[in-house]
Amino acid sequence: MNEYNFDERLAFSTERRGKPFEDVIQDSLPGIIDVSKTDVAVDKTGIDYIATLRGGATIGIDLKLRDKGCSRYWKYGDELALETWSVLPENGQRGKCGWTLDEAKATDYTLHVFDPSDSDTVYLLPFQLLRKAFRNYYRNWLRIYRVAEQNSGQWKSQCVFVPAGIVLNVINQSSIIQHAI
């Protein structure tokens, strides 16, 4: 089980291969005129960056950055770490659902980035469609794919590592809404 602390993870999330994440985000969507890192209080709500479009609309982006060397565990290409529990229930204490299931999260997109030695691909995913897809499939994914816990020192969290291609296919299917007329 890996041990992390919030401040260390915050410092880890500022650039990729010398390129600030603001630039990675700027390159990801058309019409962005500004990208700014949020302060710690907003970051704790799940929004790491705010992108502003020419028309004034803002987009909240949650950065999901994987550690160098994560590809050694991959069986089917890039894997996305999808959090089932932010705080695992234990010792009679209630847990807290992971960010991937969190209906209170104000995030518009999640930006999944790897160390370049693992993958050069960056995934910008619409959060609500990701949440819907995860809600529909996470029980199956827990049986099929690798699950790991992390220890913050004060609580434990849990992620399931799902191949990016599987996640993208399920999001694509989840984005189609069919109603009988």
C-alpha cells in the first residue's frame, strides 16, 4: 500500500515534462483564453484548474496525475485510476465515496496525465459521463481489474485501474440516451 500526503501530491501536480499543466489544458480545448491553478481550498473541492473560454464561460478541471512507473502494472495499455473510496470504511467508521462516484463534485472535466516515460497520451474526460459510466460498471471492474489501496497516514483510499480504451468505450455508450417515443 502506498502512502501519500495531500501537500506532496499538490506539489507533484504542476507540470509535465517541463510544460505547465495550464499549457496542456490550453491545448486540449478550443477557445480557451486563460487557465489558472486554483488555490488549496478550491483544489480540495475537486477543481485543480479553471479554464476560461473567449465567451466568458469557465470549465473546472480535476487533474489526475499518475506516478512514474505505473505502466509496469498495465496489461492492456494506459490505465486510468478510478477512485471507489476517498476514505475506506473501517473500524465501524463510515467511508466516503471516491471522486469517480461523487455527485457533489463540481468538476466539468477530469484530465488524466501520465509521466511521459509511461505514456504520452492525455485523456480529457467529461466528468458526468465518466461518473455515469463508472456507476454502471464499477462492480464488474472491481472483479476484473487491479484494485489498490493508498494510505494517507490518516485514512485509506481505494482505486480500480481500468484500461483507458474500456473507459472511453463505456463513456461513449453512456452518452447515448434512448427514450421510447
